[in-house]
Amino acid sequence: MSYEEVALEDMNWDEDLAAYTYECPCGDLFQITLAELRAGEDIGRCPSCSLYITVLYDPEDFADDEDEIPAPAAPTVHPMVVA
């Protein structure tokens, strides 16, 4: 049984995590990614404890957003001089 049911609208988007987040009682954050939402997942998990939440949202809102997935940033390559 989930700790709580939370509407997606009540969650916050975290750019650094690339996930929607919601405060967990342990002090960390429940997280669910766009990819998980597009796959129909409705469980937001806390990486620090065993609690999880049920995320309430309309899966159709994410069905056609394939082009809107934030692309991961390309790693910055710095040339290195070796003597």
C-alpha cells in the first residue's frame, strides 16, 4: 500500500533530477521521471527509504510527448596536455 496518493499537479519538476518530486517524510524526495509516466508508471519512489506514493495523472497527457523528452546534455570534453 502506498504512503499517499498525490496528484501530479501537486508535485514539483526538478531539472537536476529530470523528475517530478514530492517531499518524503524521511527528508528526501519521492521521484517519478517523464519516461516512467509515459510508460504508464504511477509509483513515485523515495531513493532513501522504502516508502512510495501513487501518482495520480492522466496517461493520455504523456502519450504523444515523445519529441519533448529533454535530451541529456552532451558531456563537455576538455583537451588535456600530457607532458
